[in-house]
Amino acid sequence: MTTTQPTTVAPASTISGEAKGWAALSHLSAFVMFLGVPSLVGPFVAWIWKRDLPYVDEQGKEALNFNISFLIYGVVSALLILALVGIVLLPIVFVTWFVLVIVAAVRASAGEDYRYPFTIRFIR
């Protein structure tokens, strides 16, 4: 398995507090799922709103790609409930999604370039 190195937008010290805040919000906004809104809507809105900031553009796309990927994983796991495999997979997908969103938000608020694992890069 090969890993790719994350692209660097700028050193963390040169990223503005506003950009760090919006980047963290682009990750945390996935929690709109708990309000009945698909989890990819929050990151999409945050990314569209502030994509003129390079760090927010990068992290917003990362959050959006991650949530699209995990939406797919969740749907597949839900369908696999019919084969009983999804009974185990669906909670694993959900807990993994939840933990990684928090990790990404913390890293983004510190100005780190965070790349989610298990993510299909639809938007580049």
C-alpha cells in the first residue's frame, strides 16, 4: 500500500486564525447529520463560502471528499445488513467517521494539513 504525501498550502504559522477557524468548521459542520441533514452539506457550504482562502479550500475539499466517501460506505454497510455483515460494519463506519471528523477539526484548527484515511478523492 502506498501513501501519498499531503500537499502543503503554507506553514501553519502563516495561516490566519480566520482560515484555521473556517477549516475546522468545514470538518465539524459534518455534524449537521445529527439535525437530519446529510453530512456532506455542511462541509460543502463551508467550502463554497470561504474557498478563496487557500487553507480552507484544501481542507474543505478534504472534508467534502471524506463525507462523500463515508456516505457511500454507510449505504453499502446498510445494504449489507441483509447479509448480516452490515450489523457489524455499520457501527464501525459510524464510529470511525465520528472520530476522524473530530481529529481533522483539531488538526485543522492547529493549521496542520490533514488528510483523512479511507477517502476517495472525488474533488481535487
